[in-house]
Amino acid sequence: MKKLSVILAFVLVITVFSACKKGDNEETTAQPDVTQNTTVYSENSTIYEDTTQPNTEISTQMQTAAQTEQVTENQAATTTEASKPVTYISENPDNKYICMVADKYGSDKANLIAFIKANTSTPGATVLEFSGAKDANGKLITTAEELRYVYDVSDSGTIKRASSDGRHNDGYNSITAKAAMALGEKFFIPSIDTMREQRRYEDYF
């Protein structure tokens, strides 16, 4: 009976020891899975960061480039507009171009209209002289039929005159005089009313 007790005790010890051993093995086996999962997550995190950061930088660079291009285009447009030749009108008897024509040819300043060129490498004016006929309201008639002379006046003081009859040209030959008169009739006269409202020289200078 004593022997049987010893044997049973021995078997119990072995069983308990085996169970403990098995538990240790299961923990040891499970540990690599946790480590592996942690490693995979860490690698995935690194990949996410590596692939996202360059995309963000590229997007920022593209936005910056687009903004720079837009600013450059706006500056170019502004510069182009500022440097674009513009013509203004003046009927002021004290306007220097009107005075230059009146002083040289003895013209009545009331019959002269100056179209002054700005933002140009050849500053000056085209001055139209009309017959002096007035409408019912006492306003100067500015039609092609009443146009008598077209003057080209430069800031240097040079003045050329084209005449409607071709007999009073000064500085123009017959061909260029006709061209100057045609320019006055086809371009300048039709623009008088609009320019009086929008581009009066004294409103800008």
C-alpha cells in the first residue's frame, strides 16, 4: 500500500511537470506571432509615412509653381497694359500741341482738336483742324466734310501738315498727305465723341 502511494505521487508529479512544460511551450510558440505582428505593423507604418510624405511635398511644389506662374502672368499682363500705347483727346486751347500748331500756322485754337499719344517711344500728337463751322448749339462741327488739315506734331517741335485740297501740304508729299487725311477721316473723327467721354487728356495728366 505504501508502494502504491509512492507510485501515484510520482505519476502526479510527472503529470504536473508535463502540464507546466506544455504551457511554457505554448507561450514560447505564441510569442513570435506577437513579435511578427508588431514588426509588420511597424513596417507598414514606415511604408505609409515614406509614401505619403513625398506626395505631400510634390503637391505643395505643384501648388507653389502654379501660384508663381499665375503671379508671373498677372505681372506680364499688367506690364503689357501699362506699356501699351494709348491716345487721349484734348480741345484745351492751352494744350501744348494745339499751341504749337497755332503758333506756327496762325490757326484758330477753337478749331483744333489734339489726339495725344502716350506710352510710346515717339511722343507727340495728331492735331485735326476743322473749318470752324458750328451747329445750331454753337458747337464745332467735326465731320469729314469740315476737316481742313491734319498735323503731325512731335515733342521735338517738328510739325508736318496735310491739307484737304493738296495745295497746302507741309512736310508731306501728295501720297503721304492723302494717307494722313484718310487717317483723320476714318479713325480720328469717328472716335471724337467716345474719347471726349472716356479719354480726355486733362483727366489723366
